[in-house]
Amino acid sequence: MLTPRGGLFLALAVLFACAAWAQDDENDGGLRTPTRLTVGMGDHFLGQLEPDGKRLIFVSNRNIATEIYAQELEGGRERRLFDEGADVTWPRVSPDGKHLLYISFRDQAGGQLCVRNLPAADDRRCLEEEISAVQAEWIDASHVALVSRAAIQGGLHLSRVDVAHTLSAKPLLERNLTSPTLSPDGRWLVYVPIKRAVPQVGPGFAARAARHLEALRLDRPGAAPIPLTLDLPGQTGQPVFARDGRSLYVVQFFTDSNGDEVIDASDSGVLFRVPFATEREDAPELAAASSPDQLTSVAWNCEYPAPAAESLIATCSRDRTLDVYQLPLDGQVPSHWDVPRLNEELRMVGRRADQLLLYRQRLLLEARPKPRRLLMMRLSYLHLAFEDFEAAGFYARGMLSVNDPATAGLAEPLQILIGHRRAMKERERGQMMDELSEAGQQRMQALEPTAAPSPPSTVFQHVVRSELAEDAGDFTRARQELEAAQLTDTTPRAVLEAWFERADSLYRKLDDRDALVEAGRRLSLNKVFHEDDQLDFARAAVRALYRGRPYDQADAAMAQALALAPAGSAYAFALEMGRRVNAVHDERPPRPVRDALIAFYEQQQDPLRRRALVQDAVERAASLGADGVMEALATVYVDDTPAGTEERRRAERLFRRALTGRAYRRLGRQRLDNARADFDLVTQRTGSLESAVESINLRLRAGTRPEVVEKEVTTTAAKMAGPLAHFVKAYLMACQLPELDDETHAQTVSAAVKELRMSWKELKGQRAVQALSGAIHHEDFLRRQDPAAAERANRHYLIALDLVRNNVRYRAMILGALGLLNTQVGNFHIALEYLEQRDKFPAVDNAAGLAVSLARARALLHTGREEEAAKAADQSLARLDDTPELAGFALLALDRAALYNLAAGRFERALALYDRELPLLEAEARGKEGLRNRLVVRLARGAAALGAGQPQRALEDLAIVDRDLADPAVQATLGWRRATPEHVMRSYRIIAAGLRANAETRLGRLDVAARALKQRRALFLEQFDELDRDQDVGAATLAELRLAENAVDRRDMAQAARWLGEALAHADTLIERTHAPVDAGQLGVLWFAAQLHAEGSTPLPFDVPKRLGQAHRSLIGQRSPAWRSYLAWFEIYLALGADPLPSLQPARSSSASGVLPVEPPPSLLRPAEPRQRQTP
């Protein structure tokens, strides 16, 4: 294969390509995102930070067995902490950071508590008692609380283990429990009580965890456990105290996320924090009475919290694997957010999981009874909409505990509604518990609006009765119940929203547009709503008015309604806005339409109305592809929004999306100056790193000097000014790396990494930064071939992939980079998985597309899919032929395509490609790489010519190869990593000798072929004497076997016998060295010898029947299908015994493949020898 320096650039083109960056979904200051700490194959879990916060200890099963690893937190390379020689788990760092406890399965199958010193992980000490360790936690720096069982079916108990010089245990608590945690002051033990699920089976195998925790005073002998039931709906587990002892972190399995109708540890875990005053006597009671603080959303599925001094470590499941993540101690929602800030964020988020998290935080901050009850109702409805019946019921029951006469009676109908929807779900699953109609009648009878304790409950009962009637098939009654609800200006917002949700569902099914419009209009005039809510209902009414109508009819309907709407009302504004938005019909609306829309925006003084107009107009423009409308609105919107507000975040998000999209369209049309202006504008206003990358790329393409680029790519966004400057400088350094000499290259890599580290706290959560870090280390690996650099690059790429979210361009970019990296490292199966995923996305950059395509072809080749590799390489070549700007990569693509076609046995195609490639090489300067490449290509072309049936052409190329191998100038260019010059030269001569032997045999010049085979054999033996490798003995055996075949074809039976003797001796040596029961080379020699022996005319230097019998017995013991043909042939020859069979002599073939008896059935054919591919 060729080795041009241009390949370095091609490898990084995937990351530095202009079209690789776009689609706005950046984390711009809203909810926090947990930071991924571990990457790589397999699962990584049970993470623990050392007390200084600099090193992470975790468990990984990447090597099948579970092992404990250590990783420097800031970009350090992970390494196995120690080799236990068996599975290990449950690592826990002591409070002083000097020891590590873990459970080992090396000496005891049930688990053994062991301790090692840190940081070296030496001085292994284990508890020698005959008990099975299950879990363990530190009590203090010298004592451990151990959960264990004495027998396989025995109960669990808690012991206190002294970890001085020799580990010793004393009973602490006789109770079936799991997940113990001890407060830092040693006063409190909190755990999850469990009981046997089946009396006959021990709790270590079949147990049922309680839904509550228990707390126990350790400083009071004989103290009774105190139940600790948290105010949460699901299963609570895995408690752990904070380092300061002021709170308790737990995992709550909140909802039935896997749909198995049971809430347990198989569902998604959510992290919570509970205040726990360890100094107080009533700490458990106070914790039970508090409202736990939700730290993560259900979308993250996190467990095993491990609080450190300044951050929280957790194991989270993403994309079907486990990894260790880090987040602040107060979780995804900053603890300093107040009610207005939470409300702003609620308007920004769209995912249900985020809404649930924010509404939960909003509930914690609300002390007034009425808002608390209505917030619980909203949370219940959110859960109910997604069939989370347990969580919905939890909040419905919580409403009963709130004392507010004005909203009394809302909880009961909500509970009835939850029960009804659960029953409907059970019917879908075929789990009818009773007659649904009878249950529905009972629920209907339980709802009596005339006896409701408050007006809001009267309305809500009608809403629930309407749904019950509809599900019973009585749409008339469903409508009557809904319209019987008397909505007033004092009806709470949550009830009104429930009523409108019911109206929307029912009137749509009844196809009653007018009723639905009127429902929205009424609510838009209801004074109980804030202005933004009124506007939302008005917009809903207008959408119902024009939905499904032709544009002209929709405009007429809105004009008619506008004439009757109260002037200045939200409904009137929504109608007028609807007319303006409805005028946008296609991708390119007339300029007057766009100007009228902008003018209408500028007429509005209310920020809420401006926001609504932007939202609706952008939604319409995006659906039609009317990018000009979106861009115009985004520009005026960001200009009018005050800096530093949450509204500005929304405006900047739209601005980035619209302007970046326009920039890429301009870039695609080669309007480079306009595209750069757009990228510059986005960068300056928002500090977007993606736009900064494109600004840099376009300047570099135009020939701008890096120092000038650094000064021009800046931002006015205060919080991004410094980080962006460091990013730009590091990016410019990375772009220069392929052209630098080795010493300067190493210095620049170090400087680029250091530049990013200067703002790492602000930058590490940005996927652009992680991708750039990966590219820098990737380039470092390509230059130095240091596996540590490849590992660092892989780590950063995987973190960037985790941050991608829904950005298709980024996903394609990172998948391609991971595929390239793993191909270059040699992890071809892993590489192919990434590249197959990348192949699902289009390639918009030609250089990047070529790099990925060639990498995929290479991975296919090395995973045994040669035919597919050849086709993929041909496709890459076709891409290059159609793209003149990629002409610089023609040699690389030609060489890969030729080689892969050669490997696939498509010799004519390979020969044609090498014929195209060689003149291009000859035209190049005779530099170091050119001399080597000419030699390699001629050698490969000789192999292709031989396979294509042109042995004379092969010999012509081999003659030039021999001449070049004797040239000191060429010899100086031949070098492999970790190989001596002598070894490299010998390897090339071995390949050339083998090709020459085959070519001469094809031409019938058997004596010349024999000389080539002898040279090949001598080279292998010389290599064996120098390197002492088993594979060289095997290769010499095969060369001697071929010499025996050659001798038979020359009718020199004495030489054939001699070479068979030599081959068998070497085969026996190989078996003696490897202790293998059988060897394919030995079997081939014996098979050949048996044929000659059966003819009876050739004396052999060994006892053929005896050796056949020994081999036959060995094959019987193997019972492997791979040896079936040999076994059958040996049985035939053994049956023939020592008597020669003259009748077989005329059937002997004179082919070069050897002596073969009468044509055997296919099942008895000797299996083909494994193909030996040697690439120069």
C-alpha cells in the first residue's frame, strides 16, 4: 500500500471539512447536561472519585471480566488499576483516600472483601472468613460495614470489619438489607430492607426490596430501626450520604418505564436528594416530611450516585450501555433558579422529561396551598398523558393533603380518571379485571357535579364524565357533559386546561370546527390566565379555524372572525397574525408578503406578541422551506431582544439556526463571501463555536494568514469571548499540524491542548471542543503512532458523540472520525460498525466522503469481506474520477482499489488498476516515498498478472523488483515499524520468490521454479534462526511441501522423498513448540506421503502407516469439522495398508498441485490450505 503524506490530511478531512458543522441544538445556558467521563467498549459503572477529586475509580467489563480501572479526571488515560485474575466489583475509596475496598471472586466464588492501598493498589488484604461478601461501605478510614451471607441460602447480615493489618469482622446488625450507607459522623446507618421473595430461597438470590428505607442509630446499641418513607411515588433504593452529611442521595424508580406493569429496579432510575440533619434526633422523621429534590430527568436513567466534595458521580444508561457521568451536586436544575427563572425555562423546553423535572422543582418552591395543588394536578396530568399511572396517582393523592377550600374536590375525580385510563390500558393488554362497562357506570355514579365541594371541582367532574361517556361510546352524552361545565373567570388555570384538552379531543372526533374555535376563543378571554396563556388559547382557536382549509377560504374565515373580535384582544391579534402567516404559501413568498409580515412584527410593542408571531411564522416557514422568511424574522427578533434575558436565549437560538442554515446554502452555491459574512455574524452575536469553525475555514481557503484569522474571528457575547479566543487559536494550530516537521508537530499538539485547557471548564460541554480535542490527538497518533494518543482521541470523539443529540451533521462527522481512527489503529470490526452507521448519511464534502469511503473499504478487507471491499474501493475511485478537485488523492484511491480487487481474486480488474497507477508513480519525483511505492506496486502488479493468467508479465515486473531490491537507494526507503532493515528486505524477497516460483511453474520451467522455492525456504529458515518464530517454521514446511510437489512433477522421486522428510521434521518441530494436537502443515505432508506410499514405488524416510495412524488418532480426538476431509482420506490410506496399488499409478496427475489418486468425491477432497496474504 502507498504511504503518501497526503493521507494525513485525508484522515482529518472528516473533522476539518466545512460542511461538517451545523444544526443548532447547543446547550446555551438552560438545563445542565451530565458530563460523560468514561468511554469505550463495554459497560463502565460504579464510579467513585478519590477525595482530592482528581482521579476516578470505576468498574468495566470491556475485557469480559469485570475489572477496576482508574482514570485521571481531566483528560487522563484510563488504565486497569490492578490485575486480580478474576472478576472484581464494588470499589469504594476510603474517606482519607488511602485505601480501596472491593469484592473479589478470585478465591471465593461467593465474593470476598478485599482492601488495597492507594494510589498504587498494592498490599492486597482480604477477609478470610467463610462468608460471601455482597456489598461494603466505609464507616471511617479504618472500618468497613460489610453485607454478607454465611450460606448460599442463608440470610444477610451486616458486619463491622476492621481493616488494619489483618481484616477481622464483628456482627453489627442481623437483618436482611441491601445498599447500606453511613453518615460521615458515624451516627446513622440508612439502608434498604429486603425480605425473601420465596421462603425456600435465600435473599441473596430471590428477594423483594421494601418501598421505603430504614434508618438506625449506630451510636446507640439496641436501637430500633426507624422507617424512612420518602414522599415519592416509586421504588427507592441505593441511598448514600453526602460528604458533608447534610443530605441523602437516593435513586427513585419513578415510573414503569419498561412497560412490564411493575415499578422496580428494571425501570429508569431518577436521582433525588433528601435533606438529612444527622445531628438531630428526629433526622429520619424530618427527611420523610421533606420534599425530595429531583436531580436528573427520567430520560437519563441514572443510578449508583456517588457524591464527592464538589460534584456528583453517577452511572447512567445511554444507547444501551452504561457509563459514568458527572454533574453538579444540585443536579440538572441549578439550585439558585427562582420561580420566574423556572417559568422561563418551562417555556423553552419541549421534552416531557424536562417538563416533569422543571415542574417538580417549581413545586418545591411553592408554599401557597392553591398553586401547590394545581401544580400537582399539572404533574399528574403530564404523567397520565404518558400512562405513568403510579406517578399520576401519587400526585393526585398529594392533592388531598393540601388544604385549600377554593379548589377542594379536584383530587377525587382525577383519581377516578386515572383508574379509568388504567382500566382502558389493561383492556388493551387483554387483562380484564372486571366488566369495563360496569366499572365505567360505577365511576360515573361516583361523580356528582351537583354535590361537588367547589366550583372548579364541578367543572372538572364534568370533564371526567365527558371522557367516561366518550369511551363508553356515548358521544352525545360526552358533549352534554362537556358543555354543562360552567367556566368562569375564577376557574383555575389547570382546570381550564383540562377542559380545553377534553374539548379539543372530543370536537375533533365530532368534526365540529366551530365548537372547537369557540372553546379556544372563550379561554383566550378568560381573565384567570396570564397574557401569554390567553394568547396560546387564541392561537389554538385560530389554528382550528384555518386548519385543513384552502388558503383563500382560510383567509376569508379569519377575516370574518376578525370583524367580530374585540379590538385589541388576544383573539383579534391571533386572527390578524394568522392572516399574515397564512399568506406564506410556498418556499419563495412574494416580497410584499414578507415585508407585510415584518411590518406587522414591528407594529407590536408587546414582547409576548412578538414572540408568538415569530414562533408561528417560523413554524410555517420551516414547513415550507421558506428560509428567507425565517432569516428576516430571526434578525429583527434578536435585534429587539434585550441582552442577558431568557428571551434573548430564545432569539439567539432561532438566529443561529436561521443564519447558519442560510450560510450553508450559500456555501453550497459557492457564494463564499456571503457565507462567511453569515458565519461571522452568528459568531459575533452568539459566540457559536460551529459558526466560528466555518469562519476560520473560509478565511483559510481564501489564503488569510492564521494570525489575521485569530484577530477577526471574535464575539461580542461576554461569556464566550475568552473561551472562543482559546478555541480559535487551538483550531488554527490543529489545521497546521499535517504540514509540520516532527519536532514542531509535537510542540504544536501540546500547545493546542494547553490552549483548550485554559477555558476547559466553559468549553468541555461543547461537542465542537470535544471533536477538536479528538482531532488533535488523532493527528498526534498519525504522526507518532502512539496508542495513548489514539486512546485519547477515541475518548474525546465518543464524548462528542454523546453530546450530539439530534444534530445529523455532527453525528455523521463523529462517526466518520471514529471509523477512521479505529481503522488506522487496527480495530477493524469496531471501525466497520461506525462506518456503516456513517454510510447512512450523505457526504456533502468530497474529501471527507472519500476518506470515509476508503476507510470503510479497508475495514471490509480486514474483516474477511474482500468482495465488498473491492466494490467499495471501486465506488471511491468513481467518486474521485467525478470530482476533479480530488485529483491529488488519485494515487491513493487507485492503489487501494487495486489492492482490494487483488485480495478479492478479481485479478483482471486489479491488473488494469495497477496499469493505471504505475505511470502516475513513474511521473513523480524519485523521492524516498516514490522509490518505495514503485517497488510495492510492481510487486503487487506481478501478483495480479499471475492471477490473471499472464505469468510472463509477472516475471517482467519481478525482474525489476529484484533489481530495485539490490539498489541501496531503494533499500533505504524500505522500513516498517518495529522491524529491522534486514527483516524488511527478507520479507520482500520471500514474497518475490514465491511469485516467481508460481510464474515459472505456470510456464513449465520447473527447474527454475525449484530454485525460487529453495530460495524462499532458505529465507524462511534464516528468519527463524534470527527471530525464533513459530510461523517461520510453518512457512518453511509449506515451502518444502511445494518442493516435493515440484520434484514429483519433474519425476525426481528421490528429491520428492527428501523434501517430504524435511517438511515432516519441521512440522513435528512446530507441534513440539506449540503443543498443538494437530497442524495443517503436518497433515498436508502426510496426505502427500500417503499417496506416494500407496503407489509403492517411492521409498520415504519415515514410516508412513505409523505416522498416518498417529495422525488419525489425533484427528479423532479433535472432533472438528475442519479436519473431516483429512480424516476420511487417512482412513482410506490406512485401509490400503502397506500394499501398493499399481492401478492408481496411471491416474496420477502431473499437475503442479501434486499427486492425486482417482478423482475423489467432493466430501473427500483435501481442504484448501489457508491463504497466506503478505502485504508489503
